[in-house]
Amino acid sequence: MRLIRLSAIWAAIALGVGLFVLLGYFVDLEFVTGLRILFMQWAVLLAAAALLVGLVNLAAVHWRKVSLSDEGWLYSGVLILALLVTLILAVFFGPDAPISLFIFNNLQLPLESSLMAIMSVTLLLAGFRVVARRRDLFSLLFLLVTLLVLLGTAPALGGTESGTVASLRELRNWISQVWAAGGARGILLGVALGATATGLRVLMAVDRPYGS
Amino acid sequence: MSAEGLQGLLALGAFLALTIGFAALNSRWPIKLRHISAFEALNKAIERAVEGGERVHLSLGTGSVVGSESAPALAGLAALSRIARATSMSDRPVVVSTGDGAMAILARDTLRTTYDEVNASELYEPTAGRLLGPTPFSYAAGLPSMLRDEQVSVHMLNGSFGYEAGLAADFGERAHNFVIAGSDDVQSQALLYAVAQEPLIGEEVFATPAYLDAGAVHKASLRAQDAIRFIILALIVLGVVIETIT
Amino acid sequence: MAEIQCPNCGKPNPDTAETCQHCGEPLGSGSDWMNEIQEQADGMAPGPGGSSPFAPVEPSEVEQPAEENGGLAEGEVPEWLQRIRAKQAADEGGGDDFSALRPGFSDEQDQEAEQGLETVEGRGPVGGVGPGGKDQEPADRAAEPEDIRAGFGFGSDSDPDYAPYEKSAEPDTGIPSWLAQSDEPQPPAGAQPAGGTESDQPEGGLPHVPALLGEQPVGLSAEELGVPDWLGEVEQSEEGGEETLKGRRPAAAAPPDLERATLPNWLEAMRPVDTFRSVVQIDAEDDQTIESIGPLAGLRGVLMAEPVVAMPRTSTVGAMQLEVSERQYAQAELLQQLITEEESSEPAAPRRRTRLAIFRWAIAAVTVVAAALPVLTGAPSFALPGLEPKELGALFDLVDRLPPDRPALFVFDYDPGNTGELDAVAGALLDQVMGRGLPVASVSTRPTGAPQALYTMHRYASRHGYVEGSDMVHLGYLSGGPAAVQLFASNPRGAILKGFALPEEMKSAGQTAWDSPTLERVSSLSDFSIVAVITAGSETARLWVEQAGSALGETPLVMVLSAAAEPLVRPYYEASQPQIDGILTGLPAAVAYEQRNGRFGLALDRWNGFGAGMLAAELVLLAGAGYGLVRWVMARREA
């Protein structure tokens, strides 16, 4: 009985806050709008605090790996060391200090750029597999559209651009702005409906991500 | 209240009424979902993972809990409850990863609640719901080691992803996992179509709880979505006709 | 007074008794036939050897007095008796042990008794050695001791030839005493009693029947016969005390050598014949193998189960014709196949070699080489775009018309991974804005956006001599997602309180970014000259359009996008009531913009590498299509 009451209290809080925030977008009452902004600010603060909690959890996972000397514990140790060094430097010197910016410019930025490069190779390989292994109409269509878009986007090899290249550009624009955009719009409509349904389920307390 | 506000409230009210109505009529008018091979394969893959003593990994994406990016992750949390029940009898229960700290906390709460409901509280571990990285690509970079260490065989992406979705799915494919991936972002869906074994296109990512039998209300909300969709289609066609005529 | 022998304990009882006085066994109809036989035997002549009918008798001494028959006429003599007598007469000379067993029996009866005795002896002494050391023939063991005794014509106590079976000193073991006392009867003529003498035969008692259970074979020890230890131990029990399998007789006395008994006709008729007559020949005792396993280990003559049980024999009944359907045949074949496959060992599958990700490495190598070649060697070279996008001119003109005293706001909302493309695209616009001398401010809704802005703007700031804090300022990280954007749009100073990477003098003076000359006259979003959102995602673009659009007023909103985000953002620009005032998408547009601006930057630096990479991607896809086509053709040929 006590557990049920607690669960009902959490659901009531979630429902009340959700309704106020939702109404704040549709109703022009100052009280409701103010309350919405207040709740959103609390949410932002909680999200920032949750980020810290998540970082502690991340460190705990890797620390456990190091302490148990599991496979790859060395990498976990490097991660924890990097986390601590960056955190200490940023806390003591500030996130805009030269040392912090040095870490960003020379470590994080090249690393993430490299990951993006890996992804480009991965996508190219995936495209290769699609056209090589799947022999159906959609694979053929995929190949044709991809080639057209690439040819219409890429620069011409040597010399000035010809009329063919211009035609390809127009074809590429037509494909991306009519077919791709139309299909994407339809998908976005469905995504919006799905997001609305998910939000309403949370408001109705059918889905309780906050647990009991 | 402005006209736009009123329209919005009416639309929400209609959506809510349709959902509740379809849920109430479910016994008389059962909701039959269309066949999606990805979810059928997912059910089988989960069963195999449970029998084989391997782990299911669910990724809730890199989106923040504040904003529209949280919607697919919330759907993923509803699916997590079902998956946690299914894997509670396994030697290796489900593990959840996110790119947002608040979403990781919600994931842990969901796991704890589910294990309490099935009287398996001892299965809960705080590290079962974890933050892999605060930025999208750092999250993707942490996936390979996690997939290997946790002996994952089912790699499920159900949340808000950006370009890192392609990497995340590819890491699962390289590890010979069963990969089912869905996102709310259209560009990510295009990447996942090429990379993932079982991509979820469109709003299928929001239908995951319904296909995992999370409840009648989930199926009813799918039917409500279809009803609203047809209304919007009709309005679009009407608008095109009117615009063309005038 | 005539006496009745108890069929159970073998002790004499008065004929008027209805139950045995010793064991309580009813002396009813079961004893009637015994009484009859006894009466018949009473008419028998005593043996010449004395009172004992078991005394060896010479055939010549056998008389056929009328009173021997008990006063019965010739025709009234029972058949079995006649047979015994006949056999006795035929076996003169002691060739047959049995014939001397009882005088007065006919040959037929003797034969029957002999057969009966054979039957008895078939399960008699261990080792199958019968009286006289002869090998015994197997005999059906249908006869019980009582029946055999009846067949021998054991008479009642009134029979002068019949001597009551004397009770031995042995305790009551529940076994008929005549059976238990193997030393009492005299061995028949021609037989070599095993240690027994004539005096051992009961005086006037019933003819001796060989013990059914384990009489000590003549002249052989238990070890020679292979008697199990437990049986030998039982044999060696105390004299006259414990009941043993062979303890129906004193240990010292040797069992007499007895002739086989023949079964009477009526008994023979009771025995089933010709149904399961064993076809197995029982070997001689010496040839018989000793059982080595099981509970019968050590015994000879143990029937082998297999030859009897498993011996195929045709059924006398007509065999049933099974009706098997085709489906059942198929199922049976399937079952057979399953069993065969289960038994057959499949060759071990060749170990799968770890395949090198050839395609992955090859594609990566092609892509890297293609992107690096123009940088390293300057070739290949791609022509600059001759055509520019139609929206490019409008944007250029828009920026050209911006008021110089109002700052431009650049929103850096992309991840460091997109630096390669968006730095070049945003750089083209930044270069023009800075070229016109407009103050520039930056903000980001991502944690990494602030240092990203610093990194990108510094490159172009140095080109135009911009000074941090006076010509450009960074507002930093705007946390909170859509709500934060809305808050910033309505109240920028309330959303950002401090700033990012401020000059030291401003920090030491305790000033914020809003105190800098760049932003001192900015209090709302509409105070900026232009808001340029740099992003790789369509969602971020839509967020700024929806949240900040209403607060911009006349301030133009421009989108600097990755090529992937263009299809979803362009409708905002091309709508009848556009919500975006300018759009710059992708590296080709950036190169064209730099061309139009007359100042080349990052976009041109990456143009050849971009072109080579695109060309390599096209070639890889075509190669994939060709590879798939070749595989398909080869598969068709093999098929």
C-alpha cells in the first residue's frame, strides 16, 4: 500500500508538471507561462546535474575494470586519467583557459574528426555491400540515386564545367529537393505523431520512465 | 489564448481521446499490427540471447532528456521494461547505454522497477544503465569495448542519434551482433538503412513498445497515430486542391 | 488304524484326521488320492529284501501273489502299477536302477516312475550327477515330490509293505520328511549308494525319491562341481541343526543312488508338450560352461537366455500382415535416416580463417589516397564551379547591405566531427562579414560549440585584424535546449550571464561579454544585424527557426548548412512566407561564395581533395555494382 501511494505521488508530480509545461505553449496566461519557464529551468539544472552523475557512473564502470584487471583495463585507466586531468584543469583554470583549449584543439577535435572520417569509409563500404549483395529493385534504385547525387555535387574533373555537369546539377537538385525532401517530410510527420503519442503516454502515466 | 494555441490544444485533445477510446475498444476491436520483420527478428534474437547466456544491449541515443530528442528514448525506456523482463531469467541481463546523464538515470530507474516487479531485485546493478560519453562521437567511441566486454549478441539502437548512428550500428555489425536500429532523425535513418541489419524507418522506432507487447494503450496509440495521419493527409490533399484551384 | 501322511510335512496322521496334527495342513481331498494309493500299495507284496520296499529285489524273487495286489484282480491293478511291474521285469539284472526300486510295480509303471524320476533329477543334485554317477538327462520339472510319491504308489500305513516314514531327528523344516531324508531309503539294485547303506532306508517306509533340492552328488565335492561359496557355506552348516538347501539329510550320510521315477500318464498329460520344447541340447556336465556373471555365477547348466529367448522360430499362428501406409513408410525412413545421421560422424568443418577485412581496408585506402593526393601532389585538379546556386547571390547581397554598427551573431551548433566541412562553409560567410568590418559575436547550444567557435573565428579574425573583446566576443554555452533558445531569443542578457574566453582585462575588471563594445548596445535578438546558424542537423535549424523566429523582427536569419541537411531546411527558405532569409549549403556553394567574394579560404583549400574523394566514392560504388553483377553471372552459370 505504501509503495502504491508513492508510485501515485510520482505519477501525480509528473502529470502536473507535464501539463503545466504543455499548457504553457498554448495558453497565454502569465502564470502558466512563468511556471513553464521555471520548470524548464529546473529541468536544465537537473540535466546538468545528471551529466555529472553520468560521468561519475562512467568513471565507476571503468574503475571497476581497472581494479579487476579485466581485459582492456589499460584503456580504462587512460580514460580515467584523461577525465581527471581535464576535469582538474578545467575546474582550476577554467574551460576557456589556454590549457583547456589546447586539449580541445589538439585532442578532442582531431579525434572526433577522425571518427567522422571512419564513418565516411563505413558508409562507403555499406553502399558497396548494398549494391554488391542485394540484387533487387531498391538496390538498383539506391545505386542510381547515389550516383546521380554524387555526380551532381562533385566538381568536374579538369576544365570548365560543361552542360552535362549543369544538367546533372539540376537533376541532383530535383531529386534532393522534390523526392528526398518530400519523403523526408512524410517521415517527419510520422515522427512527430510518434513523439506526440509517446509524450501523451507519459502524461497519462502509462509509461513511467521515472520508475516507482 | 491564440487561435494557434487553441488549434494545438484541440489536436492534442483529439489525439488523447482517440488513444483512450481505442484502448477501451481493444477487447471488441482488437488491434492488429502490421508485420515488421525487424521486430519479429528481435524477439527471436532476444530468446536466443537468453538461451545462449549472452547479453542484450539497448542504446537510448545521444539526445538530451530535455527537448524533442527525448521522445524516441522514452519509447526505448518502455521497450526496456519488456526486454528487462525477458532477460531477467538470463545469466546476463540487459545493459543500457546512453549519451545523456539524465537518460542514464531514467534507464536505471526503469531497470530497478522492472526487476522489483519480477522479484529479481538481485539482478539490478547501478552500472547496468550507463553513460558512455557526453558527446555523440565519444559515445560511439565507447561502444566497441562495451560490446566486447559485456558479450553482447543483440545490439539495439532505439533513441535519438545523429551521424554517430552509422558508426554505432557498424560496430555492432563488426561484432557479429544482431543489429536493430532506429532513430527519429531522417538523416540517421538513411545511414542506418545502409549499415544496420534491421533498420527501423520512420516512426517505427516509436512503435517498439507496442510490438514488444508493452500494453494495450501502446497499440491504441499506434492506431490513434494512424487516424491522425489520415486526417492530416486529407487536409494536405484538400489544401493542395484548394491552392491549385485558386 | 490306517494313517494318512500329511502332504505338507509328510508326517503320519490318523486317517480320521481332517487336518494334520503337526502342521495343520488340511488332510482333505488332497490326501484322498494318497489314501487310495496307499490302499493299493497295501496290497503289494513286500520286497524280498525285507520289509522295506526299497530294498533291492531280484526280479526273480518278485512274486505276483494275489494278495500282493491287495486282493485286486488283475484287471483292477492300476495301469501305472502295471507299468512299473513290467519295467521291473524288463530290467532284470539291475540294469535299471529304478526297476529294483519297488517290487511289484509293472514295467510301465516303472517306466513312468523312471521318467518321473528323470524329471525330478533334472533339477536334482548339483552337477547333474545322478545316482550311480550317471549323467542325467534333462527332464521336465513338472513333478512335485508329492506327486512323484503318489506315482510311486505310496500306500497308506496299513500297507504291510509300507512302512511309515519314520520321523527323523531333524527339526521340522516344512519339507516332507521323505524328501528330506535322503539317507533312509536304500539304494536301488545296481546303484552305488553314496555312502548310504541299506540300513539307512526307512523300515517299511516309502520309496525314496531323490531330493529335489541339492543333494550332494556322489563322490564329488562342492568345489569340483563349482558350487558357489554361499551354497557351500550353507552345506557346511551345523549338523542336524540349520536348515539348508541340502540340509534335509545328515551331512555325514551320502545320498543314496536312486533310479529315476517315471511319471504316471495322468501327470504326463498335465504337462504341456510340444509348445516350447527347447531345442537346445544340454551338454554333458563336463562340457557345460560355468556361469561367470550374475547371481548364478559359478553354477553349471545355467540356461542361456539368448539361445532360448532369441532363437528365431516361426510362429505357429499365421503371421499378421501389417498395413503400412506410404506416409508411415516415409516416417519410418525418416526415422532411420535420422538415426543413421546421428551415428555417422560428420567430418569436422574446416576452421574458418579469420578473414582480413579486405574490402574495408581497400576502400579506406582508396578514400585516403584520393583525398591526400591533391594536397601532396596538387593533382588531380578540379575546375572551380562555373555556376553558383541561385540563392547565393541573394545571400551575398544581403550581407553586403548589413549595417556596420550592429554586430552579427554566429551560432556554432555543430559537433567537432563536422569541422572539416562546416569550418569551410562558415568561413566563407565569416570572411565576408569580417571583411565588411562588422563586429561579430558567437554563441552555441552545445558544450563543445564555444571552443569550436573560438577555433574557427580565430582563423579569419587574424586575417582581418579582429581583436578579442572589442571586435569579436564569445557568449559561450547556452544550456537548456529549446527552452534556452527561446529564453535567449526573448532575453539574451538573461540567458547568458558572463561570456566565454574574455580578455584578461575584462575578466580582471569583472566585466561580462555584454560589457564589451561589441554587445554593449544589444538587449534583444533583434538588435543583431544578422543571425547565422551554422549546423549540420536539420533539427537544430528548425529549432532556431521556430523558437527564435518570432523574436528576430527585421533581423535576417541565415542558415549555414551541411549538404546533408539542405533538403529539409530549404523549404523554410523557399516557402511562400519564408522563415529563413538566406541559405549557404555545402562546400561547392562555399567555393562559389569565396569566388564571388574574391577571397579564397578553407573552401578552396579543400576543393580538390573534395573532388577526388567524391570521384573515388563514385568509382567504389560502380565497382560494387560490377562485382555484384559478376557474382550473379557466375552463380547463374553454375546453376
